[in-house]
Amino acid sequence: MESTVFICNVCKGKRYLVCELTDGRKAIERCDTCSADTMTDADAATRACEDGYRATLTYPFIVLETPETTKPEQVSGHCPGGFVVDADSEDDPDYDADESETPFVDPWSKKPNHQGVVPVDALFVGAWDNDLGIDNINEALFLVRDDRQDLLWSLTTYSEKTTRENLDARESGDPAWIKSEITCGCVAGAPREGTQSKAATRLLDALVRARVHHEFPRPPYLPGLLTIAELADIVRAVTEELERNALAAETAQRGHEAPIIKLASELGLNPRPAGHNDSAWMADCPRGSHTIMLSPSLNEFGCGYCRRKGGPAELAAFVEYVKSLRRDV
């Protein structure tokens, strides 16, 4: 007699749900119909990330990007802050034409309407170096406020020196003050709230978290609206949270390492804690250009970009498949 595979009618077998909160944001939760006794909400967020979602690091696990809008190199990134990354176009069903109603992060200003020059009325917040892993760039950040919304603008250059030259030209009243530029655009926004300093701090915190595993701020810090100490405190808070989560994830694996993590290590995929909660892990994708998610509790891996997921056997098969492609070249 053939066995019947149960497929939950609520989550359609995914074991997680994307629910809408009262404030309009979307969050990932476990499906209590089929997984109340076997998964936590953190496990559900990890599983969703395996399918290509990006979510905040802590509960509630706010959806930052969906599989349809995630950039290939961002698939396994995780970032908290309670901000939603906007859909890419008005053709997307999740597109919200009125951004002033919803906090958002667009870490690299990829939406066309987020690209342009820094508005004339922008207030300089501060600047820092961004560590890209293979190089550093300098980033100046600006706050723009109106009656409804706070926006954070970013201007990147190749060095602190060129950023200072830009700011000096701006201070002198030069209308063409941007003398050096790599990128320029709006990177975050939220409904207007609090003082200028509090608004800038909130947006910077969201931006830093959204870029975790891709780039990260470091000194020297250049003060503006925020002091050097305030800029450093934003970076420190995120760093300490990542370190706490990483330590908890490593401690949980001591003495009883999950098979999926052990296999990833044996395959040379460099498994390490992801940091976005106290149980999630990540590793290098066999294809090498991005990362995959590992869930010790579920003993599964997932790559939203490659659309691959499964247990240890599927991971081993994925690695062998990539090797076979290279042998055929």
C-alpha cells in the first residue's frame, strides 16, 4: 500500500506563512497548522530565506525582499530593522505607489525613482568607510524631511578625501558640488517621526542591517548631524547583535553538529553562522558567487538564487552537479 504524503492546505507544504501585520508590513511566521510542534518562527524565517526571501534578523521577521525582487548576490543576506524593501516596478502586485506610508530600504538605490542627485535641502548626517571585502569606498549620508516622510540619501566616492572635497564644495555654495561620485541615490525612507537625529539614526540602523554580509561601515567616521560617537554606536549595536547570534549558533552545534553543517564543511563550502538569528547558518554556494542558507534544526539547505534546496543528499548532489559543469568546460 502506498503511503500518503501530507501537504498542508494552509501553507501548501512550505511550513511557513507570509502574513500581513496591522501596520501593512509583511512578516514570516511558522504555519501552526502543520509545524507548531516542530518549528519556531526563526526556523520558518530561515526556511523562507531558502526560498529566496530576505527577512529581518529578529522577531517579527519582517519581509525585506521577495524571491521575485531579490538581487542574485543578495539572496542569502539578512537584515533587521523593521523596514520593507520596495518592489521593483508598478507591474509588481506588491508595489506601493505611496512610499511615505511604509518604511523601506533600497540598499543600493536600484529603483529608478530612487536614483538622482542629493536634494538641495538635504542635511548632511555623517560619513564612513564601507568595507566591501575586497576594497573600501567612502559614503556620505544625508537626511531629507518633508511633512510626511524622512528619507536617507547616499553618495559614495573612492576615498574620505574625495568625500571631504565634495562637502567643502557644497558648503561653499557650489551648485555642482559633487566633484567625485561612484553612486548616488535614496537608500531608505520612513514616515516622519521624532527629531532629525532620531530619524537619521533609525534610517542608518536599517541601512546597515540591510547590507550585512555585503558591505559594512568602519572608521573613519565624519560627523555631521550625528556625532562620531553616535555613528559608531549604530555600527556597534549591529555588530554586537550579529556576534551574540553567531555565538549562540556555534554553541548549539558543539558536540552534536547538524549533518547539513558537517557535510557543508566536508564539501568545502565554509559554513558559518548567518547572524540574523541564534540558529541560522550560511555557506558558500557551490557556484561560488553568492551564499546559501543552512538550517540545522531542519537539516536543510536552500539557495534562492539557484532555486535549489533539500537535505544533505540534495546538497551533495548539487555540489557534484556544479563540478560536472566545470569538467565539461
